[in-house]
Amino acid sequence: MNINCTSNCIYQLDGKCTFNELTMPIDSFSYENDCPYFTERII
């Protein structure tokens, strides 16, 4: 499944979401980014 993504997320690579494990969403779910698995990439 291809999911377009431009968020500053650890799972985003070249404009696509690379998250591929279906698990319970993490506690930091934010409606701001519309993704229950969003984890901010810290550079």
C-alpha cells in the first residue's frame, strides 16, 4: 500500500510512508497530522 506523506516523520521517505507494521496507535496521536503512527523525526 502506498501512502503519500510529507510530514517530518521517521517513517517518511521520499514522500511516502514506510511504516508497515499494523499495531496499536501510539499515545501521541495528533489530529494535527492525521496519522496515529506519526513520530517526529529529530535531526
